[in-house]
Amino acid sequence: MKIVLKGLTKLFKSRNKDAKEPVVAVKNFDFEIPDGKLIGLLGPSGCGKSTALNLISGLETPTEGKIFFGDEDVTDLQPEFRGVGMVFQNYALYPHLTVRQNITFPLENFKKPNKLTKEQKEERVLNVAKLVEIEDLLERKPSEMSGGQQQRVAIARALAKQPKVLLLDEPLSNLDARLRLQTREEIRRIQRETGLTTVFVTHDQEEAMSISDMIIVMKKGEVQQIGAPQDVYDDPTNLFVATFLGTPPINVFDGRIDGGALYIGSDKISDVDCGVQGKVTVGIRPEGLTISDEGVLNCALKSVEVMGRDTSVVALNENLTSQALRAIVSSENARLAKPDLTFKVNADKLFLFDAESGLRIPFSAKDACKG
Amino acid sequence: MKFDKIKAWLYLLPALVFLAIFMVYPLIDVLIYSAEENYNFASQTFTGIGSENFLFVLSDPYFLQALKNTFILVIITVPLSTGLALLISLGLSSIKTLRHLFQTVYFLPYVTNTLAVGLVFMILFKKTPYSDGLVNVLIKLFGGEAVDFIDGPYAAKMFVMCFYTVWVVLPFKILVLTSALASVNTDYYRAAKVDGTPKWRIFTRITLPMISPMLFYLIITGFIGAFKAYSDAVALFGTNLNEAGMNTIVGYIYDMLYGDSGGYPSYAAAAALILFAIVLTITVINLIVSKKTAINAK
Ligand SMILES: Nc1ncnc2c1ncn2[C@@H]1O[C@H](COP(=O)(O)OP(=O)(O)O)[C@@H](O)[C@H]1O
Ligand SMILES: [Mg+2]
């Protein structure tokens, strides 16, 4: 079931009584979530992800705009009539009920024509339990299970009523690192197997990038960019998206364009053709830097950190506005590190942004810095 | 390890000493008094050890009246006040505007003196040569017959007594239950809403189990409190409760010690022990029931 949002906006009365201005939690959402895909709704804490999800589920009513499931306008429909399954960060499993009772709970709400017999209910419970691999835990109480198991139960409960859309609000945030990895793969697998249109909310870009077919990056209630994770990473529309995606994060510099050439400090990085003069913000992905004697960017070495296959070279540069410059290089290349080193810059990993608005400035690089 | 244990006991010592002096010693004393037959307060003598005090108390019509009154009071007011408090708390937690105002209004009786509330009830219910009381005025307005609630028939007096008790205990229960309701994580309700759970089912399957520990706490303390009722009766019906037929067990004990017919500590002690046995039994039953339902509900 595809989901279409048209001009969707949600304002909240500010919780701060003195503030007159309402909080714009979701601003003019205008996009389509394709059928059967796993969508990552990504953004920093408080940017309106949960609100967006609640609008889709029907737990919140929009201030403006419309929501369609397929061709059906569901804007004024109560949550229970939308056919959505929802999973919460804290699982929201009923602590006094067993796993079986928890999963059965939504099925018992079905009204007359759809009412299920006891056998049908048991069959459904067993099916979803098998799908999320908790069939041995059915008689347990939530308190007797690990966080990962509880989250599986929560997913099973959301799936039991066979929803058209599955919504997950930070489902992995309460899990420890290892379980988080495991469970996110699990979510991906379950989504593939069921083919359900799924919206997955997270503030963790790595999480979203790793399992989503498509990510929607949000900031302060506004959509910044929509696209396949790799495309958004390779082609960010603005500085926010560029800095939000990627670990380690992108290196950001104050730079300037002078006479068709890009400078960081006094280092000429590259000839660029973009029709802009003066101050710009420069972003270079950590993997776009390699140590080289013929390099263009002069830095002072701080440390070399070995991270298994690759090595992270940490360096200082006075024009850097992000924390410390990081380059991800091969271990052979890292051997070239010396106190005063120069980096070669890969133009595909270099982005220019307007110094004021942070908007991307497209440019074409001359061969000089390709490499 | 050993030193820690000694230290722990040392910390407890002051409390233990006070408990021994003011709790354990009087308890033993009560036990002794209750067994001493024909104890004479003035000469501090008694004729023997036995169960005669208990037999006397259990056959004393005043005691039986007090027992009956107390039981009626308990059985009517505990469920009624808890149920009402639950309803009001549910109402309070589902409104947004003026919630704090209502919360304050419902809490006022809690900070008002018992005797002052008693006075208000007198004005509401008492029949004097000059006025019939506000309630009677209302009854007559709707074509009823005026009733003397304070000196009249037993049922009318019992009604006032129960009304008063419910009124007095309600605020605390509302306070406890509104905070219990507020502490239920809203995600449970959101999950239930997405699943189309009817209101009634949300209440019985989610809300009630979640607040059941607090409910049981209120029921147990409610029972204990109602069994110990006394000052409320005095506030309404004056100090001669036996004559009014509105005495309670604690009132009976008090009368045996200090009342007009006072000076019988042995009878008082026996009555106190009977009350203790009743409260203990009820509390144990309550605890067993709450454990059982808690496990089922868990
Ligand atoms: N019920 C509400 N009343 C007032 N403000 C709210 C309410 N819910 C959310 N907000 C505000 O809306 C913004 C977005 O919140 P939310 O959607 O929860 O963000 P996220 O899930 O991305 O962390 C925040 O500034 C938050 O304070
Ligand atoms: Mg959120």
C-alpha cells in the first residue's frame, strides 16, 4: 500500500506558556512512500519524526494537508480503521499479559464481520511468532525477556492483525549496540518476507542507511532530502544532510573561490567551474582524502587510529569547522603519515555549499585534483 | 561483614528502643489486662486469670451494637469510597481544562479538620427547633417527609455516618489514584488505540491491572481505617455514642477506659484484642486476594 502525503503540516501549541508562536513539528510534507518498501525517516531528536509517524498512524490529526493510503483518503479516519501496525521505542508490551496474550490482544478487538474464531486467532499468533522467531517464548511475561526479544514480540503484535502499513518509532533505541545490529537485520528480513510498506523512524543515520530502501532526511519539521541511502550520501542537497550522514562525519572547512580556483586557507585545492566567487563552505568525506606527497591540503598530524581493515588518520587544519579532520585510508597509505602531511582530494567526495544558506553549489572540477 | 551487621543494628537501635517502649510493652500490657478477671482500677487487684473479660465484652449489648455499626460502616464505605474515588480520578485525568481547579476542590476536605467537617454535616442534617437542616429542606422541596438524621431512626443516622466517612476519606484516595493513573505510560494507550481497543476494554485490561497495586493499597488501608473509626462518630453524634446507638469498636474501648462507665481497662483490653484479631484477619485475606490477582494479572 503506497502512502501519499499532500501538504501535511502539524502545529503544536508550544509547551512553553510564554511562547506565542506554535511549534511547527511537521511542515508541508509532500511526498509519496512507495508500496512494499522500507523507508527510513531520519533526523535529529525533536525534528518531528514521531509526529510525522503519528500523523500517518492517525494518533495525531494534521493541522493541514491530506494523507492517502493507496487512493483512499484516510486523513479523517481513526487509527483503527487505517490498518496500521505500530511499534514503540519502549515496546509498550502489556506487562501483566503473557507474550501470547499480548499478541492476541489486537485480534480480540475485531468486530462482527471480521471476528476471528479461537483457532484462527491461535493460528495467526503462531504464524507471526514464527516469523519473528519467538515461538518458544509465548508463555513468558515481557519482564522475563531481553530487550531484543521484547521488541520482536512488539513487532509480532503489530503484525498479527495483518496491517497494510507497519510503523516503527525508534524501535532499536533501547537496545544495546550488539542487539541493535542484530535486530535491525531482523527488521529488514521481516519487512522483506512480509512485503509490508514500512516506515522506520530513527535518529541514527547508520541504522537508517543500512536497512532502508529509501531515506527521508528531516530537520526542524522540514524534509531536507529524499532518496536511496547511497544517492543521498553521494549527492547531498545541503550542508545539513552532508554532515548528518556518514561515520565518521564529513570534514567541513571554510573555503573561498578565487579566480576559478578553490582555496582552503592558502592551499589551492582545485580549479573549479561553478560561477561563484568568494566564501564557500567545503565538505570533504573522510574517504575522499589520501596521504600523498603531491597532495593539495596541508595538515598537521594528530594521530593514526587503526580500525581493522582501514585506518583513520586524524589531523588538524586551521580552517576546519568540524571537530577534527579525519581521513579513512588503507593501511599502506597510512604508513606515509608524518607530522606535516598533505592530502590529495577526490573531487567526487568534495562538496561545495553556500556559506550562508548551506545549499549545495554544483561545480565541475578540472582534472587537476581528480585522483 | 560482621562489623557491618553490628553497625546496622546500632543504626536501628534508637527506633527499636522506642518501639519496645511504646509498642511492645503496651501490647503485652494489653494482653495481661485482658486476662485479669475483675480487675479493680483503684486497688489494682484482680481475682484470677481467664477469659471472663472476653465473654463479658462479647455479650455486652453496647459492644455488639458497636461491632454491628463498625461492620456496616466498613462494608459500605470502603467499596463505595474506593469506587467513587476511581470514577472521579478517571474523570479528572480525562479532562484538560480546569483540571487543577477540580483537583484542588476534591482535595479540600483532606486538609479540613474533622470536627469542622462534622459541624458542616450537622448544619446539613440536624433538625433543630428553628430549622430542619438543609437536606430536609431539599427533601421537603421534592415532597418528602423530613427525617431527623442526628437523633432519628437508626438507618438515617447510619446513612449520615457513612456519607460523612466516604466524604472524609475520598480526597486521599483520589489523590493516590490520579497519580497512579498519571503514571501509566501513555504508549500503552496509544498502542491500544492503534489496535482499535474499545474504551471499556482499555479500562479493564490495561488501566485496572496497571493501577491494581494502588487499588489494593487503598482497600487495605481503607478497611483498617474504617475499623478504627471513632472521631467521626463523635463529631456527628456527640460523646455519648452508646445512648445514640452509634458507637464504634474504638469508641467502646474509649468508653471502657475513660467514659462515664469508664475505669474498666480489662474490658477495654479485651475489646481491643478482638478488634486487633478482626483487622488482622481482614488484612491477611486482603493480602492473599491481592497476591492472587496480581499474579493472574501479571
Ligand atoms: N503534544 C505536543 N505538544 C507540544 N509540542 C509537541 C508535542 N509533541 C511534540 N511536540 C514538539 O514537536 C517537535 C517534534 O517532536 P517529535 O515529533 O516528538 O520529534 P522526534 O520524534 O523527531 O524526536 C518537538 O519540538 C516537540 O517538542
Ligand atoms: Mg520521537
